[in-house]
Amino acid sequence: MKRSFAGKTDTGLVRSVNQDSYHIDPEGRFFIVADGMGGHAGGQEASRIATQAIQSYLNEHWNSPQESSELLEKAFLAANQAILQDQQKHIERSDMGTTAVAVIFRQEGEPWFANIGDSRLYRLRGSELQQITEDQTWVAQAVKRKALTPDQARSHPWRHVLSQCLGREDLGEIEISPMDVQPGDRLLLCSDGLTEELSDSLIASPLKSIRACEKAATALVNAAKDKGGRDNITVVIVAIDMLK
């Protein structure tokens, strides 16, 4: 399955430090986006540590007999442990944590994803943009309980309160699942700096109209900045069976 891909990260227009991190495997085997929190140094370090730990585990165990679900789970657990160890060494970063979303393409062909927090994975198929991951936030749980409507959730003051993140002793269940992809699909991994500023329709527009992944990634980042750019913005685009 041929893939083209590109990523872009930007500090935005308000923040002084970029606490996002991303990694694209040069061979296109896996893709990671993380969004840190916990002060300037803390958030920046948490996302960096998580991204590094996940890619290191995947590289080391890629050809192991582990199922893809187990591979992803252990990679995320390794990232959680790496952050906890850093917290113990650096008390000033003891409250740091990070979201993480990753997609892997192994030999069996069926991609899998893992997610914790509120960074997202989308799939564009034709003209339809679908959010594949579920936000692990207080407001997302409230929407599930029908205590809030989706429109209310978008502007709720607690919309950034995470129910899960890496860097916690009491780490809960990681969302891990296979996903269906077809030729022509586009995948988007992104931090909430993008989704906070742009509706799904505004996200879908450049994904549909701009063929080159790098140009589409730049267009998305610029669109988020045009809407305010209040947070760091990170996007990774993966095009299935399409040329740059």
C-alpha cells in the first residue's frame, strides 16, 4: 500500500513555547503526534519523551511476533514509564503529561491506531471527514452521557480537561483499534491546536482540494493561525495510494 506523507508543527500566535511533538517514520511505517502539558519545560519535555519512547519501542520491536495491538500498547506504556522516570528526576516537571496519537502500518496491511488524550486521528474518504479517535476529556464524556450537546462542548470552559494522558501512575485504558483504509483515503493526526480553531468542514477543505501533503499541512496550520492560533498546532497527513 503506497503512502505519501508530511508533517508540520507551529508555535501559534499566542504561546511562546511549542509543547507539541511529532514523528514520521522515514519509511512510512508509523506516525505519532503528542501534545504536552505542565508548564513550559514540562509540556515540551513530556511530548518529546513520549514521542521518542514510542518510536524507539516500535523500531526495536517492529518485526517481533507481537500483534499490532500489543505492540502499540507496550509502546505507549513505555512512554508513560519514561515520563514517570523523568518526573522523579526533575521535581519541577512532576505534573507534566502529554496526549499521544499514533498510527502504524505493518506487514499484514491493516493499520492500527492508539490514542490517549485529545489529539485526534481523522480519515477523509471522498468528501466525508470522520473522526476516528474518541477524545478522552471531561466534555467528551459529558456528551456521551448527553449532559452536553456537541455544540455546547466546543465552547465549554472545561473542554481542555483530560480524563487520560501519559505521565500518570494511574494510567487507564489506552484506545487501540484497527482501522479501515482504502486507496484515495487521507489520514490526519493533529493536536487540539488545530481542532480548537477549525470546524470539521474547515479541516476537510484543504485535505480535499490540495493534493500535495506538505502543502495541505501548511494550509491547515495557516488556517488555524488565521482563526487565532491560540495554541500550538501540529498536523501529520498520510495519503493512501496518492502521489505528492
